[in-house]
Amino acid sequence: MSTPTPSTSPSAPSRGPAVPPTTAPAAPGGLFVRPAGGDGVVLHAVVEGSGPVVVLSAGLAMAWFDWDPVAEQLAAAGRTVVTFDRPGHGLSGPAVAPATAAGEAHRIAGLLDALEPRVAGAGVGAGAGFGAGAGFGASGAGGPRFGGGRVTVVGHSIAGFHVEAFARLYPERTAAVVLVDASVEEDPRTVLPAALRHGAARALGRAVTAVGLPAALGPAARRAVVRASRVGGGDPAARDLVRRCYRTGRVWRGALWENAGYLDAAAEVLALGETHPLTAPATVLAGHDGTDGRGALRWLDRQAGLADRLGARLDVAEPAGHLVMMDRPHQVARAILDAADPDRRAARAPSGDS
């Protein structure tokens, strides 16, 4: 089993204790780890609960705490819940390279490898479930990790690309995959070269940071986006957490850089589908605001197409905006619990009920 590769800075490869990318401590129950074999970025993760493992990955520019209503229900239902921040998101270190779908899949695998000895050794959360009782154990080279403890991976929005890639590249480690109002691109094509797009995103990120926009407008911009992405709700996140994350240029730069590679990640996942079959059960949970507007119905049609491509179960969360985990956390939790449990799944018909 891989162990964390510690460091003295968020992106340096030197050895020593992994330290946070900010001067603030980790979130309650959280810790900072640097997965081995990756790009060296220190990741912030929160682990809670005990039982089969569920990994939750948020959408573009979102943070670990956006899953809190879902994580609470999953932990209460007997799951070990891992929420984490990708590079340039939340409290994790800044991104050092453009994100790719495969790269983020490997990051999830590395994070899980790093968390087992770290959590067990530190004794974080007596019931955290990262010991042998949760099925986490080393195996022979090239064999399944975590013994019988395969994980359910859940991705919202752009993170749907990442968890689909994980399920395709690590079938032996995947119990189920759940895509929550995930990004869909049927025929992704880019006009500008990737180097130009990423360079422009980095330059824009440096510019907005230099003039102080994150500190001045970051929290307000976050709250506005959340309100616009929900059905009649505001931002439930604690204001101090929002300020810690969204007043920093690190998060703005990370979001801009990840967004610059959006179509590349979409094309990459489609290509993976040609060579790496999806063997784990999959669920597509689409958000629908309850209207019969053309845009809303078109989105449902595209989500249905995604489910068809994956051979996945399609559920509809209604009424819900794009931030389904905030509007319908109980339905998201239920879809996750059903995904890896054939008996639970067989007992339900696909629906948008409450």
C-alpha cells in the first residue's frame, strides 16, 4: 500500500511532514495529505463515519463542505465518507498542472492509498473505517486494493468526468459510480490549442489576483453562483469557511485553469469508453427544476443520453437546481446508498420522488 509523500510546501517534492497550503488549520475532522506518485499537491480531505467507503468529489470551484448535508446522512447510514478538495479548490494546494480526467482518477486512487495509513496511524475518528474492519488492506502488486472494500465514487458536474474515469481505470477498486447532475458533452471539440487556453487561464488568474478581486468579491460571487444554481435557496455554507476559501487567488486560479480543460476532459472520457469498459453499476442523478421549459427538458434529455451511454440507472431529483446536493440531499444520499446495493436498487423504480 502506498503511503503519503510528505513535504514542506504544497508543491515541493521534498520529504517531511505534509503541511497545509494555507495558514489556517484543516476543517474539523480533516487532514492534509500528499498522495504518492502524483504531482505533489497537498490535498485537504475530511473523513467521517464507518463502513463501506464513499468518495465525494464536488464540481468546478466548489469545496468539501458543499457535500455536508449528504455526507451527514451517509455517515448516519453506516458509510465511511471521504470528501476532498482537488488542487486549487477548497483548502488544497494550488494546481501545478492542467487537470485531466485520468489524472484526477489517479488522484482519487492516490488519496485513498494515502489516507489509510495516515488515518489509522493518527487515530483520526475512532470509527473512521480505514482499518482492516472496513476491508482496507494491501494486496499483491497489481491486485485489488483495500481487500473487499471497493469504494463508491460520486462526482458532481465536472467531477463526473473524473469519477467515470476512476471507474473505468480502476474497476477492481470500484463498487459503484454515481454522477450527480454531471457534465455532458456529446461531441466535445476545441477551437484553440490546449496550451493557449491554459496559458490564458493562468494569466487571467494572476491578473484577477493581482488587482485584489478574490479578496473583494470572492465570497459574494460564490454566494451569487450558489443562489443561481439552486431552486429557491441561498448558500448554506458557513460564512467563515466561504471566506477562508473564496477570498484567495488560489481558488480563483484553480477554477479558471480547470475550466480551461473542460472540453479536453470530456473528450478524454469518451475515448476511455472505447478502451476501458465500465463494469461497476452506475447511476445518473439529474436535477430538474420542475418546469417544462425548453432548457430544462433539453438538460433531462442529455442526462438520459449520458445514462444510456453508460448503461446506467437514471433518476431525477425534482425540484432541484444544478446543486442537487443542496436542494435534495436526502435523494442524493439515497441514490448513493442504492448504487452499490443490488437489493436496495431492485426495490426501487427510477423516480424523482422524495
